[in-house]
Amino acid sequence: MRKVRLIPILTVIIVLFSAYCAYTAFLPKLFEFDKKDALKEWEEKVFKGKVLYEVVPDKKKSYLLADSNQTCSGIFYKIRFNPNNEPMISWKWKVLQFPKKAGTAEGGWLEKDDYAARVYVIFPALIFTNIRCIEYVWDEFMARDTVMTSPYYGNIKIIVAESGTKHSKGWFAVERNVFEDYKKAFGSNPGEVGAIAIMTDADNSLSTAEAEYTDLKVGYKNE
């Protein structure tokens, strides 16, 4: 079991460590995914097969489509800001297909660690054991605001930002206070953010997942 989990742990650490080289951005930063080249400054990290990430410009509502067929890869954007001063992050998402995983009373932890939609906030450090990450997910079963620890890496805290299977009811808006979420998850104040990331995956459950993301906004004050 340790050998199976070694590769995911190492790849997670590599992604988090690379965020240490992020640059300071003009804030707030808004990602509307309204141009075909909207992902040109994003980087992809493949964990187990590539997820299709495609920008869909539309007159009514442009968005980022993420489609996983038993695959797991994420895209991340290096950006540096201080959540003590600009703690807010918000986005809109829509789930078209949840991965077919067991409910909370059945199945293993790794199988449950497939999510149709995830948004990450990454806190880099020179020493990799000090790297931390908040992972916001949409989970069908767990209650909203549930906080869990990732089965892959203890310094990744999973927060359920949306719950249930309301995928047929259109866009759902999320706004989170990163500063407060970090304190709740880790019990201390956060350092600087070094990157954000998006991921849809269905590799552990050997199924499919599909989601859409839009209007991702980071680094603004709570007003």
C-alpha cells in the first residue's frame, strides 16, 4: 500500500513546491475563461492520465470545462498574495457528472477521494514539510464546511464547499474567506498564497466526472 501511495504523495509535493516561485499579481485577479487562450499561463500536472480542460467562450456565459474519464490531472496558476490582507476567493461551478464512488458508509478512503470539482489554494514553503494547501471540493455526501485531511498528504486540508447532487440546477456561487478557513483547518494564521489550482478527477473510482468553472476571483477584501 505504501508503494502505491508514494507516487501521488511525491507529485503533490512537487506541485506545491513549484508554487514557491510565484509572482505578485495585481489584485484582485479574475479568471472569466472567456478567451480560447485563457489557460496559456496555467500549468498542468498529470497524476494519472490527462483530464480534458477546455475553455468554452460563450455569449451568455463563458466557462472552463473539465472532463475526466478515469483520469486525474490538475491545472494550477502561480500567483502570490497575502490572505491576511486580501483573504477572499470566489467562483462559480456546475457539476454535470459526479464520479461513481461509494457512499460515506462504504468504500475506501482513496476511492472517496475522487471529486467532480475542486479548487485549491496553495501555501508554499522552502521546506517541503511546511507546505500547506486548502482544497475546496463539491462532495455529494459530506455536509458543507466539513474539514478533512487528504489521504495522500497530511498538510492538505479538504473543505467541503458545496454538498449534494444539485448538478441539474445551473451555476452555484461560492465565496470563501481563506484566512478564516486556514485557521479552522490548521489552527494557525496562514502565510502567503503561492498558487491556485483546479482539478476534476475520477481515477480512483474508475468512473467519469465532468464539471464547469467560471468567474474565479482571488485576492480581495471581505466587504
